[in-house]
Amino acid sequence: MEEAIHYAPANFPLPLPRAREGEQGLSPTPSRPSPSRLETRDGAYELKFLLDEAQVEGVLGWAREYLQADPYAARSADETYGVHSVYLDTDDLAVYRRRPGFQRSKFRLRRYGCEETIYLEEKRKSRGWVSKVRTQITEVELVLLQEAVVPAEWGGVWFRQALDEHRLTPCCQVSYRRLAREGLADGEPVRLTVDRDIYCASATDLRPGRTFEPRVRLPVTLLELKFRNGLPRLFKGLIRTFGLAPAAASKYRHAAEACRIGLPE
């Protein structure tokens, strides 16, 4: 079992974008918890890259040289932390298949390390811009996502309503180790993450696990670069140095395919 480290990943300090006109995708219903329970994560442009084994150590070394560990990753000896997420989808995999109305958002439940805290999240993406809305709950509150009647003042009401409205249920869990680095480039905050040792399994429970017990291992290492405006020179140098090519990589899609979740043989 992982060492219990008490943290939650740092906020990426960027302003939240306004909703784009005509943007499609799943969205929470109008009911919202109080500001103390609902956290709007700052948005950023995001580029993803699949790293091969020859690139991984070089990229990790570069990240340690040019960027600093985020405050929470720095608490562990190897500057990484575990992430465990349960992804939700419809019975006919409308999110996976990117059907109309399901192209822009993913709903998931997330745990960091062995923490009791669980985050109810909606991650939105539009033309490379990624933003997040989430609510922090305790593990005992998970039962409220399945109760017939939910207290109106509960912070997870919006998430529960989204599950009901879009008929979302647990599809798969994805667990991995994350190295996170951050800093300034061209006067703007930037963030780099490398996710490796990615494991997945089908899920029937809303509760994200805490450990990396035997599961299907995804043969990928994923690099993500986050930045506010144009691609900074620092990241251009990284891409050029290691010959990186952007990829439309989704851990959820990789996991669904690896576990053959609802997909034809």
C-alpha cells in the first residue's frame, strides 16, 4: 500500500476562461453548492505527448533541471504521488465514442494517494483549453451519490444531478504515478506532468481505490504541458530537444480499450 501522504495537488494559477459561445458537452446542472464546497480549477492550454522508453528519463531530467517540484510532489522522496480515478460513462459508452453532447467533458471521482478525501470532478476541454470544476467530499459522503433523496445543501448535488441527467455509471478505474513540476516561462506560469506506471481495471464502484494492486498495465507514459497563452520558448526547447510529437492521448480511452470495456472483441 502507498505511504499515506496528506496533500492535494496544487492549483495551476491561471484565470478561468469564460464559457465559449456555442460550446457543446456535458455540463453540471444549474444547482451549485456553496463556494466553500465547489472549487473552480484554473484553466490552461494543454498539450499531450506519448513518451517512449528512450525519451522518459531524458524528459524527467529536463523537468528537474528547469522546473521546480510542486509543493505536494516535493513531500515524497521521489517527487511523485499516486492518482486514482474512477471514470464514468453511459451504458453504451457515449463518452468514449464521443457522441453528440458528450464530446467535451468527462466526469470522474479522484483520490490522491491514500487520502480519505475524494474529489467529484468535471473536466472540460475545448480547442485545447482545459478547465475543471470539482467538489471535495469525504469518503463516507459517497453514499449520497446513490441515495434516492440528496440534501439540497450538500456540495455534491451538482455531480449527482449530472449522473442522473446523463445516466453515468462507473466504467473503469485508472491509477498511476505522477511527477509534477511547475514554474514561470515567458513571464507566465507553466506546469509539466509525467504520468507513468499506468494501470486500469473495470469498475462497478464509485469509490476510487488506494493501491496499485494487479490490474491491466497500459504500455504508455504520458507527458502533459500546461500553459496560459502561446507555447512558451521553454517548452518549445523541450519539444525540439527530444523530438516530441503531440498526441491526442486520453488515459480513459486507453483504459477502456485495454480492458475491453463494452467494446467488441
